[in-house]
Amino acid sequence: MISRMIVVGLDGATFDLIKPWVAAGKLPTFARLLAEGAHGELRSTLPALTPPAWTSAATGKNPGKHNIFNFYKVSEGGVGKLPLTPADLRSRRVWDIANAYGKRAGVVHLPLTYPPEHLDGFVVSGIMTPKGVEDYTFPPGLRDELAAHIDGYRFDVDADALKVGDLRAFRDDAFELQRVQTAETLYLLEHKQWDLLWVMYHTLDKVQHFFWHFMDAAHPAHPGASEFHDTILAFHQLLDEALAAILARLDDRTGLLVMSDHGSCGIESYFLITNWLEEAGFLRMKGAGRSPLKRALAGMGVEARTLVKALRRAGLGWLPRLVPAGIKARVPVARASFARIAPHIDWAGTRVYCPSAPGSGLRVNLRGREAEGVVAPEDYDRVCEEVRAALLAVVDPATGRRVVSAVHRRHEIYHGDYVVNGADLLVETTAPYCLIEGAGTASIVPTGQNDGERTGNHLRNGVFLLAGGAARRGAELPTLDICDVAPTLLYLLGLPVQDDMDGKVAAAALAEGYVETHPMRTDQLAPPQAMAPVDMSDQDRRAIEGMLEGLGYV
């Protein structure tokens, strides 16, 4: 019988890469897990994005119930956005449930864990923790304890290297951070008491975002032979070694679940949704003719990454690091984020806009909801359907391919008390395209033209690998839903599955007869108490947005 569970989250892991490398003998620990455990693809949330996906895995619920749809929520009547915090969460996560039933939990680097909650156990907060803060652990002394036992201990990869297109520095930093985080995992596993330990490695996703075209010879931006061609494989091998070290420390009563929040794939073109909305007549920029923002960018004849690339070719790649942040901020960015675009929007002539493209969501400029709303409530459905039809008709003139595969209304995807907080429309692009919120020289532009630009994107299906005494050996499962993770973990810990969860126990992953000898129980805890809003400074908010911008999310 299983009495403890460790979850290793690999952000962005996909069997599309893992299985061929296993077959080639390059990932021996993954090969062992596939042979000795049960595995299947794990269908993510829509959008397949870090905050909603990991939250659905941890709550067993869809975003309409847990209220996490994106990295951000809109503010200032729709014209601003604020990073989400644990105060926005409306559901218990599996570690909170485990605590309620007397189990100890450790949570390491999961999103929406800053400020860290006071668990019976420990927390090291994760992505969306402001850069530079020191209060990212619970108990507070855990940070110093980890620093004392792990050489070079630090919290996260430095995305600033990506802002200046320094891929070599980013790669080296990412590999060093994984060494640190593997040591961190092993220290916590061996020296702390826990019944559930959930560790998430986010750096894999970042590496795949920026090095995909070096690996993929068919990508239009593939540069040929390069020092970066095996970066993604080498990072998987580092993770393979980490999993081997974890397995070596587990006993027969401890199960292991390896999972990802979504998969990954290559992208060849950006679909700049703000450009398209303007061209299609749904959004209007201030001024006649070409928008002021576009004219400014064209007039400057320069954008940040292109400038840095030119400096690096001239042997001056170090120079941007000496430029003060205030001056850097004035260098135009060809694909400007919504925060830069919003002051230039003519809201009186705008019916639809995109405040945050990572959520693949569009908002109707609705009267009575948005600060400067113009769409009457009785016209809301008509506008939604007009946008849907127009998006589905978008064709890339260079290739003749459809750019958008589906457009969903929020009630078609989500259910629960918080559906109203989701985007009005959710856009799914076809595989070679990635929707981003910015404005640039055209609606469709190629990726990989500058160093530090994304050429890898999220694919909806991730990975699920269950190993240990409860797992069915060598079983390949039908596709699971990401909401199945939380009830499966509760069941394996001998705890009641919560009645309000959308997910189900992944019974097909369990050894024959296990369910019969370990009857499933259900229960329903009271909803969590509302958290006080997190008092986040403007500096912290800017730090989070800067980090996300460096990673290509805004």
C-alpha cells in the first residue's frame, strides 16, 4: 500500500520528444518509468497555460470553479491588468486538502504560491514570485537553510539574458539552475517530513520556448549546425538524471507521479491579434491612418532585439547590460505588449480587444462592464459571433494555411461560479501559429528572426507517468484530463476524493485488483476561507511583468 506520494512536475514535457529519445537510448530513467509504470497523455486546460493548468491539476477542477484563467486579471475597467495571486484562488488545492486530513505536505515552485501559505509542511514559492524578494519560503527560515546546504542556491532562472538576446548566458543559467533545483529537491526529500511532496521544474518550458528551432531542422528559422542544436535534449538528460536520483531515494511505500501541465511544439509565425483586430475593424487606434504606435516604430527603424543582435555581431554584446533600465524602456519593441498599446487605443471606436494574449482570450468592450465600454449588452452575442466567424476565416497569405482552428465562448469551455471572470472568447491557433497580444508591422510575422524570440509553444497534451507499487506495469492509458491528477493523488494517499472535483481517479493506471482492495471514499470539505488581497507593490508587479515579458508571454 502507498502511504506517501511525490509529484515531479515538468513544465511543458511532451511524449513527442521523450518517446523518440527513449527509443534511441538517450533517456534511461524515462525508459524505466515507461516500462515499470503506467503512462498516458494528459489533456490540459484551454488555454494550455501554466497558471490555470497547474491549478486544475492541484484542485481537480476547471478554471470556472477555481477562478484562475491566466497570469493576469483585468483591472481599471478593462484597460489595465494585475498579476494573479493566491487571493484570487477559490478552491482548495490537494496539499490543503491533505493538511485538513492530517497529512503533511511540501510544495516547491508551483505557480500562485507567493506569498507562501502556512502549511503543515513547507513551501518554496514558484513562478510569479517577484524578482528580488526574500520571503518566498515557509517556514521563513527554510530559505537560509537551503542556501546553507546547496552551493549557489537561488530561486529562478534570470530572464534578463533573453531580453538582450543572449541565448548562451540563458542556456548556461538554465542548466545551472536545474542543478540547484535537483539538489533542493533531494535535500527536502531526505531532510523534511512529508506525506505529499510536489515539486515543479519550470525551466524545461523556458528552454523549449527559445531553443526549438535549433533542434528542429524543418523549422524555417533553423540555423543549421549550432552550439545550441542539442540544448533541449541535454536538458531532458539533466531531468532524466534528476529522476534517477529521486527514484533511488524512494521506498516501496512511496509512489511517484511525473506529469506536465501541457506539451510543447514548434511555432513558425506569430499572429499579432491587436494588428488583426484593428485591420478587421474591431479595434481603433487614436489618430488617422496608421496608428501612432506603428508610425513611431516605423519611424525609429529599430527595435530592441534587432539592435542588440547588431551589437553582438559587432562584438559589443556586453553593451546593453550597462544601459540603465529607464533608457532601455524607451527603446521601442516591435511587438509591443498591451500595456504599451492601451494608451493609444481609441476606446470609443473599439468593440473587442486583447488584454493578455497568454490566456488566448479576447474581451468585448462591453458597456456597463468596461470603463469605456461601447457595445450594448443586447449586442454582446452578435459581436462575439461576428469575431468568431472573422477569426475562423483568417488565412496566412504566405502559405494559404488557416491561422485559427477554433474560437470558443467561455461558457462552452468552463462551468462553475466564476465563469464570468474568464475571457469572452478563447482563440485556438493552428499548430504553426502562436497568438500574441502585441502590435507590429503586420498581423502575421515569422518567428526566430532575432535571438531571444520564441520558436516553441504550448501543445495541449502533456504527460502522465505513475510509478510505484500501485501502478499498472507497462500500461499505456487513454488520454487523461488534467483535473484527474488531484483525485488520483488523494486516493493514493488514502484520503477521500472531494465531491466537487471535476476529475476522476485514474483507475486504469492502477495495478490489477488495487481498487478492489483499497475502496474509494468521498467527502466534501467546506470551501476555503477567503484570503485578504495580497498587498503587492508597483515594483513587484513590474518585476512580474518584466519576467513574463522576458519569457515571451507578454
